[in-house]
Amino acid sequence: MDAGAFLSIEDISVGYGPTTVLDGLNLAIGKGEFVALLGSSGCGKTTLLRTIAGFARPAKGAIRVADRNVTHLPPDKRGMALVFQSYALWPHMTVTQNMAYGLKLQGRGRQEITSRIGELQGLLGLSGLGDRKPAQLSGGQRQRVALGRALAIDPEILLLDEPLSNLDARIRLTVRHEIRALQKRLGITAVHVTHDREEAMVMADRIVVMNRGRIEQQGTPEDVYNRPASPFVAAFMGAENLLDMEVSVGPQRINLAGQQVLAMPHHRDLRSGRAEIRFRSEAATLLRPGESPPAQAGGLELAGGLELTGTVANVSYPGGHFRHGVRIGEREILVDSPAPFNQDEHVRVYVPSSALFIFNTSTDGENDRQTEAISN
Amino acid sequence: MTTRIDLWWLPRAVLLGLLAFIIFGPLTNLLLWTVAEKWYFPHMLPLDYGFGFWQRVFSPRGNAMVSLGSSIVIASLTVVVSLALAIPAGYALSRLRLPFRGLFLLAFLIPQAFPNLPVYVNIARFFYQIGLNGTIAGVVLVHVTHGLVYAVWIATAAFSAVDVDLEEAARSIGAGPFRAFRDITLPLAAPGLLASAIFVFLESLDEFTGTYFVGAPDVTTLPLLLYTASSGGNYQIASITALLLLIPSIGFMLVVERFLRADVLSKVGH
């Protein structure tokens, strides 16, 4: 694996009984990196995290931390700390006792423990709450105690199992940044499991999109968002609009059912034949008949784009813009627009080449099933 | 306007009265007997009240104190042995996958499934051969087989109520398996384990058949004393003994009611 990898997962397979959850998975994580494992429930992301932590036993493969093979070490000997989705705070201990437990296990002196926990409580905004029991804390405070308990032992690797999913939406947004800032400041290596795309994008250096026990794609948030490698990733990253078309691939342009669009770098693996086209509702523009598409850098001729005609089936206002359901043939797609269009109005939908994600339709129809599972 | 009398109170009152009589009737009778000096048919109430029989029961020559002592020793030992078995068994069962769990839990019920008498007669015969008959150890063993059902079932429920996450959280920040059990799981399961200890204690205090076959006449517990007294027509002694048996039961029940939380109870047998 990578020479620079601090935590490397090599050819890991994990199963519960007859079902295989992870199958020959490889992943290398650098020191100080924040990696988000992103996927829908049942994709194996939590199993991967528990395997790294030592709570799930791999059938084959190895896990190395700084070239130390930890595959067969028990969880307590791995130098990692796991933050649980349920926080798993011990109800019979106070906040301070919870946080100090790891240091007590290490046999640190009372003086040292007191000062370190005091410092951490200050850092996490828990000062003055040390004598409370977990039951007397709010959700956000509990989450911080759980984080503090894990950070107290100064772990080499911090593992986060959907730590924000039990928080109020509003608190969640601030906690994201807090965790990220803390991780950067401490220079700790972190693996974060989540099913929330935005959370992964905001927090992580690198996103690993998982599906059915395999890694679909990994890369920077920008990479994964703008250059999805598979229909599954495209759909998961919000490109929910789906059209089926016949494509023929030229050297610079792609012919989409008679229309020429510019071939973008992320289209390079495309072959001619049936393909599914995906794009985000906010990437498309809604036009009245005769209206011209918005000007783009390099001019319309150079940028090119896909134009579709249809009728407005419904209009809603989710805030900031109007969302239109546009019926195009058999399919209905969603298009955002700053101004509302009328119901049943004939419209044109313009999607610039850079916003089009085009994938060859696989013969066994597997992609269809996968992506449908996401949109449900 | 006519005030309509709701006649429904009548059957309800009768039912409640009957229920109260069923519960408190025998208890009142028992209490009366403990302070009756003289009471015979056809009199509804004792003719003479007094504590004469209490003096006899608690006199150095009476067997009550000895029986009470051995009852408590046996019950305590039964609790210790049962818990020593039930804590590891209950913990293992609570963390085991389901199909086997039900089977194991059921297995502990088997001693209860057969008629007691033939089982105890056989145990007595066997204990006689190996010299356990008439010893405290023999009686404790019999009580343990009896009490283990409660101990294991309640201990399993108590450990099941402790979320695995809590234990794993300790493991993940450096606690070995025994340390995590001692610091996290055991204290959190303690109320349930205490309840199971109390049940076993009360069961042992109450047990008659096994004690009779294995222990008598060398080991006399309170129920055996009660039996001897009442079969000899000595209702005062029998009632006082019964009262002695009742006190720990009621006291402990109040404790159990406090400690056995709903989340533990809901997991009994699951």
C-alpha cells in the first residue's frame, strides 16, 4: 500500500455468519487525515469502522497502524478511541469520571489526570459540568463528553461512528465545525462514519463513498461531488435527475440523442451506446420557449449543453428558489429556478455539459437497482 | 329530578371485600394466634391474650433461634453459591445470540419441571451415599438447584439491560475485558443482581421439601420447625415461626420493588 499510509486496511473481508459485509476492501489513510466513510445504511461503513476498532473480526486481510499489524489485537491494545453513535456514556459515573477513566486505566497520577481533564473540559465547553451525571446533560453536552472521553487518552486514531446523528439539526451544524477544528488542532487521524453527504463534505479531507461492502469512489469532497465515478455516487451526491439516452462518443464532443455536448474530463471512460444521464436540480436552468440559455465563460458554443423540452408538472418553494417538477416524456425531473413557472407551462430545460454525469448503462441493470435504492 | 343510584358499586364492593378477606383473613388469623394464650372452638376470638409463647419460642431451650440461625446461614450460602454461578452464566447468556439463549434459559427450568418429591427422594438417597445427608452443605446444594433458575434468569436480564456499547466504550479506550466488566457492566447490573440475590434468599428461607428430605433431622430450618409445631397442634409456635418467616419476605420485597427496574424486568426470559 501507500508508503505514506498511517492506517492501512489491506484486503479486508468481514462477514456475519453466511452474509459477507465487506469483501476484499483496501483503504489507506494518512497521518492527520480526516476521512469520512459515506454510504447509506447497510453499506458496510459501520462494519468497516468496527473492524478498524477491533470489535468485528475480519475473515481475511490485515489492518496496520504505522506498519504495526493490529489485525489480531484486542480493541484495548490498538491505541484508538471510538466515539459511539449512542455516546455510550456510563450512567453511574460523573462527567469527570467518564472522561478520566481512560487515563486512570493508563495509571496516570491524580494530579496529571485532574489537569488534563480540566483542560479538555475547557476546550469542549464542559467547564462546571464535571460533577453531573450523563442523564443531567443535554444531547450536545453528552456528545462532547463522549468526544472528550475518547480524546483524553490521546489516541493515535479517533474513530467516529455517526456521532452527530442524534443531535438537533441546528446543533449538528456547529458541532461539525467544532469537531473538525479540534481534529486539525490536535493533528489526530480521524475516521468518521456518516450517511449525511453534507456532513462528510464539510468535515472530511477525503470522502470514501461505500456501497454494498465495496468502495465506490474516494477523493476530496470536490472530486466526489463534481466528478462522480459511478451512477451510485452521482445519485448519492445529489444528482437525482435521471434520463436514459443513446450516446455516441466523439473525440471532443458527445452526441446525446442528437444533441452535441462538450466531453468533460469525467466523461473519459464513456463508450457509445445506452447511457443514463444524471444532473442536479440546481445545475439545470429553466427557460421559456425562445429564451436563450445563460451566458457562460467561453460562450455557449464552446460550453455546449443539453436542452430538453417538457411541461411543468408541479411547483414548490423549499426556500431560496422554486423547485419545479418537469415532465419530459415518461420521466419527471426536478429543476430549480429563481422565479416560478406556471403549472402546465411548456418549458425548456438547459443543463451545461459540466453538470452532466453520463454513465453507460450496465447490461445486468445493476446500476439501476442501486440508484433506485438511494432515491427511496 | 331524581337522583339515580348507581347500583354498580354493590358488586364492586362485594368483590373488593372478598379479595381483602382472602388476602388479609389468614394473615389476621395468624397474627391472632401469635398472641393467643387460650383459644378453642367455638369461640370466634382468643379467650386470653399474652406473649407467653413468644417467651417459649425465644427461650434458650426453644429450637426457634437455632432454626432461625441455620435458616439464615443456609440462605446466605445459597445466595453466594447461586450468584457465583449465575453471574458468569447470566453474563454469557446475555451476550449470546438468541436461539441458544432460549434453550439454555429453558434448561435451568428443568429442575422445576419434574415433581419435587421423587427428585428430592433420589437426591436424598444419593447424598446419603456420599455423606452429604444431614449437612448444611447438602441442604445448600439442594437450595441452589432450586434458586438457580431465578438467579440465572434475573442475572441474564440484568446483564442484557446493560448496553454492549457501554462495555465496548471502555474496551476502546484501553480497558481489558475483565476491567471493563468490573468497572462498567457489573456496577450497572448490580441492582438486578441484588434483586436476584434477594429472590434466591427468600426461596431458600421458604424451602421445605428438599430441606426435609436432605437435612432432617440434623438440620432444622424455620419451615421444618413450623411443620413440626403445626403438625403437633401447637398453633401458637407455628404462627410465631410463620411471622418470623414473613418479616424478611416483606422487607426484601420492598427493596426488590425499588431496585428491579422496568428495563430489567422486561428482559427476563428474553
